[in-house]
Amino acid sequence: MSDDVTLILEDAEDSMQKALNHLETELIKIRAGKASPQMLDGLTVDYYGSLTPLNQVANVSVMDARTLTIQPWEKNMLQPIERSIIAANLGVTPQNDGNIIRLFMPPLTEERRKEFVKRAGGEGEQSKVSVRSIRREAIEQIKKLQKDGLSEDEAKDAEKRMQDLTDKFIALVDKHLAAKEKEIMSV
């Protein structure tokens, strides 16, 4: 197989792995009953006029299985942190005692669990779309090489390898989703 085809396949595999890694980080943010500081990843706070990640203005820790505490490094950051948590619509109401903010995670109802499963499914579908898009672009590159002199047999073989790679990553996405659904639905 030519070096160009090998390079296309390797690039596609790297991109598909990045799509899978993105799915993993998004699934961590969807809570499954237990409090986790990663739930607040991606949350930004208005820090003197600029949006700053929460973990850069406060310490987030787990108090117990269903409680997170947020200790800002500056007391005047309590209000902006509280506002950004409410705006993020996490399904929790922040409790501000003047020093720290506590987030009490309510026990998940069956309806809320199904909502989280649906959200996880949406993230999984986005990952599958990304993987398929990467496949389409790689196959277009292979066809362009075929026009430039790559033999038809090599092109067909490369397309088959690309499809096998796609099937492998789609199966991995499904596996991650099934594990997350099981985690969310277990009481």
C-alpha cells in the first residue's frame, strides 16, 4: 500500500480517536447519581469581565457522595459563581453560606435518569456523525489519489480498511454509551 494511503488511514484513525476521547469527556459531565467535580468542567465564571473556567477561580471538592463544595479564592466571587451555576441549568440549586457554595445533588428520579440517558445518546450520536464524516473525507482523499494514478485494487482495499476502522470506532461509541446508560439507570 502506498505511503499516501497509509498516511490518510493513520490521520483518519487519529481523528476518530479524538472524537471518541471527546465523547468520554462529555459523558463524564453527565452525572449518574454521584457528585463529581468533573460535572462542573466547562463551567465559566465572569471574573472581572472575562469568562474564566470555574476551576481557575475556586477549589471544587466532593464533600460526600451527593455534595460538592466550591471554595472561591476571593469572597467577592461567590455571587458570579452562583449565577453561572444557575445559568448552566445543572438541575441543582447552589447554597451560599457566605464562605463556600454547596451543591446538594438530589436523588435521581426515573424521569431525570431517562433524560440523562437521552442526553448521553445525543452525545454518542454526535460522535458517530464525526466518525462518519472523517470516513467520508478519507474516502474522498483516496478517490483523489486514484485519479492521480493509484491502482483501483489499492483504492478498494484502502476503502475497505477505512470502513473497518469506522465500524470499530462506531462499536466503541456504542460500548461507551451502553456503559454510561447502565451507570445512570442503576439505582
